Amino acid sequence: MGEQGSDGGRETEKPTEKAPVKKKSTASATGSASTSTTAKKGARAPGAAGAKPAAAGKPAKAESRTALVRRARRINRELAEVFPYAHPELDFENPFQLVVATVLSAQTTDLRVNQTTPALFAKYPTPEDLAAANPEEVEEILRPTGFFRAKTRSVIGLSKMLAEDFGGEVPGRLEDLVKLPGVGRKTAFVVLGNAFGRPGITVDTHFQRLVRRWKWTQETDPDKIEAAVGALFPKSEWTDLSHHVIWHGRRICHARKPACGACPIAPLCPAYGEGETDPDKARKLLKYEKGGFPGQRLNPPQAYLDAGGRPAPPLDAA
């Protein structure tokens, strides 16, 4: 939740006697007069001064279900304008590579997975190849991703099941995917949404954090979050919604110090003020590709490159 009374409840006091007018009172409530003027325009561009919500510093009013749905969908529309090229940030060329990469992404970054999987898939390009692999050799390849022994058991195990039970093909049904070793609902929805075009909500740590900050739900269990948020949107929007929220969480609405002052959806956010509200300081917190930061993928989509995004470096890069 955001800090109520980010201005400390400060208001211009009414003088009991005749006193000079305090000309700085307007600026003191917003940080500066120029900031408040700038915030009215261009709020969608990360790095621009975010608009301070009109209700900041006041107790939040109860929000009706209809109002919640409208606000949630508007946030998604705004993020779609900020990140029109949002995509899954794991490199993959087929469903098998995606399911393996997603399993490997637990407790590490997509970047680290992307730097590791080229060697894995070059040596074991099919489920049959990985199913027959020497576990010690796989462990050595996966060591950079952390928890490499458990991950080796999972990817070899799921490869064996794919080879023996599914003809070497990744199934396109949720109930089949979750039978694979190391695959839960989150991984299954990543695969369904991005390899098969079937809508799903990916409830990772970023998604959980942001939907609670935005008061879309107060649930903490991933399955309950998935159900609560899914009910706010048409099913057809679920996959892109996941990308938009996760990208915003990685680049702007960080866990420890959100860049509130540079946030394009600040006027819609009940947690405004939880992070840095000064626009200049907030801009320095951005992890945003147009600021020169590389993305997570070594081989990102062309739309991302066209928008000014940079590929990530390989594992052995200096």
C-alpha cells in the first residue's frame, strides 16, 4: 500500500491575523510548479514526470466492482502503449525449448537462462536427446542457473515423459502440461500462451507484487490471484496482460524502490508514493531499454529491436 499523506498532511494554514500570502504553497504540495504542469502531458512515456494522483495523501474511498474493472483495464491499455513490443523474455524456437527454459527460470533471471540454454539445446535438441543425457553433463551446463541438480532432474524427467507419453511433442493442454516434472500452472500458462497461442495468466513474483499494489486483489496464493485477476479481463487479453504487468514490474515498478515519479500509470495507482516521487530521481531508477539497457533475450523479436531495444550479451561476453 502507498503512504497515506505523502505530503505529511500538509496544507496551507489559514492565518489568524493578516499575513503575507505564502506564494510557495502550491509548489510545496507537488514538489514544483513546473513538475505539476509537465505531469499533465506525456505521462505514458517512462522517464517523463509522472502525474501525481489527485487523491494522493487522502484516505482511499471504497471502489465498486465496476470501477475496479474499468481501472484495471485502463491500466492494461496504458501499459500496452508504453510496451507495445512486450514479449516473453525467454529465448526459444519451439515449445520444447520454451518449457525447458521456463523450468530453468525458477530462482534465477531470464537473462541467465538465455545465456545458458544455447549450449544445452545445441547438445540436446530434442526431448529424446535430453532424456538419454548423462545427468552430470547436464548439471555442468546448467550450473550457472542455480539449483542445477534439481533442475537437471526436472528437465531430464520431463523430456523422458514427453518422449514416452506424448510422442516427443509438448502437449497443448493444461491438464497434460502440469503432469510434467517441474511444470506447474505458471509454467504451463507461459507455454500455452506463447507457444500455442492459448490465453493464460502468468503469476510470477512481479505479477503478484503489482496486482496487489494496484489493489486488483489482496490474495497471496498464486492460483487465487490468477482467478481474481482473470475475472477482471476478457480471456483473450490474458497473455498480453501478463507481459505488460511483468515488463512494468521489471523496468519501473520495482520491488524495493518503485520509480513512482516516472510511472506512466501513476494517476491510476493506489500505491503512489511507495517509491521515489521526485521525477528526476525516479528517472534514475528506470531499467528501460530506451535508456540504453539491454533486455533479457539474446535473440529478441524484431519489433523490440525496432523500438530501440538491445539484445542481451552471451554468457561468455566480457
